[in-house]
Amino acid sequence: MPQLPKLSSDTILAPMAGVTDVAFRVLCRRSGAGLTCTEMISANALARSNQATLKLINLAEEEKPRVIQLFGQNTDCLIKSAQFIEQNNLCEIIDLNFGCPAEKIIRQGAGSALLERPNKIKEIIEAVTKAVKIPVTCKLRLGIRTSNINILKVAKICEEAGASMLTIHARTQNQGYTGTADWSWIKKVKEAAKIPVCGNGDVRTVEDYVRMKKETGCDYVMIGRGAIGNPYLFKQISDYNKTGKYSERTKSQQMEDFFAYLKLAKRYKVDFQYIRFQAMAFTKGLPDSAQLRLKLSKVKNIKEIERVIVQKDL
């Protein structure tokens, strides 16, 4: 199986629908993330050359090695999508999603629904890894419910089928994003696997990152919700790894990061719905932020966002 390219750091930005637009990903890379990934792309839609889906595949050279995450349960569509991606040189790594707990994804038999069909996961990975030469990685959850955790079995199947890395979100499908991630399963997968393992779930601070590495022995740490509105977390982790210390994010740094995002969003022509979401996320925690975000929820264009935020007395 192909090896993952060498990464500049061991932190990875999680793919998040409606969040990880190209400008946000580039900002996270500049802040210290070793890898970023598109939001989930429907293999069924991509195989049909759906224009809205093609528009979601907006990657930047600065992100290299670039990652596109596919979801679906139709093996032929996954093969066709993977080959399209490779033939058009769109990215250097393909990630397969077997972990999404969203109801609309589960209803399609995709995402974490496939955890109940380990043989189907095997079929998909074997087919996709044979169809392309670039590394194929997998994003997994622990199982459907706490009473039926099958991550060790599924992880072994993924590795034997040709996956180059396993990312383990240490929650079950039924947990969604509630409760606490059980990192002990990441450790068990890491001890059993011969390929790199990435830990995911409940990493919101430098201390969480350090603790996950120490407790699980994982090779990489994926950060999702902890990075929303806070790409500075990647810089804090990077600084800590280099010097043993890091600085707290100030309110002025928070705004500096947002305007850096805004500049990138204009450059990459990011859809306004993403920009408005990011404006609300980046201003969380500021004085009177609830009132500020209420105003931002009603803006209709970038100029209005700039007007609302610039008027804010920081």
C-alpha cells in the first residue's frame, strides 16, 4: 500500500460539512495544521459529475498534500469518483468516511451505517485502493452503540484491505457528538495496527492534544469542533512542540485571524453562507458576542460583515 506523505506536523484538521471551506483550511495550514481535508463529498454525485458537488472540491496548492473525503456505499461510484480525482490530479490522499453519524447520511447506508457491514467496508477499500495509486485512508467510529463496539475488527479489516491510515473518532454512531470520547479504544487500535493511527474526539486545547498523544500513543491528532473559529489552536500546539510553551489567544488575535480568513475567502471566492458562518464562529467569546452574532446572522454580504465587526469596540 502507498505510504502517507511526510507531514509538517502531527495535527490534522477534521473534515466538517459547512465549516471546512478552502479559505478556512488554508488558514489552518498556515497556523500549523499538518493536513487539512475537504468536507464530505458524495461519491454518487461526483460519479454523475454533479456541478454542485464539483464546486465543493475547491482545493488550494498551499494545502498540499491535499485530501478529499468521499462518502457513499455504492462501490462502483466510489471507484469512479476516486479515479476521477486521481486522473485530474485533484489531491494526494483520498479519505473514505465510515464514521459520519448524520441521519441523512445513515439513511443512504453510508457513513457510520457501514460499521454494521464490515464486509462491505472491506469490499470498498479493496476496490478503491486497486483503482488508484495514491494513499487511501479511513475515518471510523467505535461502532453503532456502546453495547456493540466493533472498532478493532473493522480497523483490522481496513488495514488488511489496503488503507494507509486509520482515523478513529472515539464515539459511537448513537453518541453523535454528545458524551465523552473514549480514547482507550484509540490506544487499543494503535497497539493492534501496523499502519498510522490518528486519534479524534474532544481535543480543544493544547493540554487535550498532549494528553491524547500520551494516553493513546497515536501518530496524529485530528481536531474538529475545537478548531471552529479558532485556527490559532494549531499554532499553540506547534509552539508547544517547539518550545514547551504557548501563548493564549487574545481578542485582537481572534479578530486578526478572522480578517486573515476573510482575505482568503475573497481570494478563493468562498460562498457567502460559509463566510457568514465563519464570522459568527470567529466572534464567539467576544464581549456581547451573542448580540454581535445576532447582527451577523442577518447580514447579506461581506461589506455588511465588515461594517458590523469594525463597528464592534474591541
